[in-house]
Amino acid sequence: MKFCPRCGSKNIDWPLPYDRQKWECKDCGYIGAFIVDDGKLADVIHKEYLKSKDNSSD
């Protein structure tokens, strides 16, 4: 399973089917080559992402 490195989401895909070196996260808008494949790390990233979103809305 692949996860977004910015928000930890599993909702990722290739934005251009012929360019398999870039990923796009449908949840946070991340586009890039780096991707996370460790579920435990993705959980930590997701918690930190949610925490930062809550803090930015204050």
C-alpha cells in the first residue's frame, strides 16, 4: 500500500498515467515523486497533519 508523505492518506494515484514517477494525493493536493509505503509511518504523518491543520485554523 502507498501513502501520501504530506498527510498520510491512501487516496493517491498517478496524475498522468504515462508518468509513473509522480504521485497525486486527492486529499491534500500533494504532487511529487516521494511516496511512503510504511503504514505505521503514514499513521504518524496523518496525526501530525491533522494536528497542524487544527493549529492553523486558530
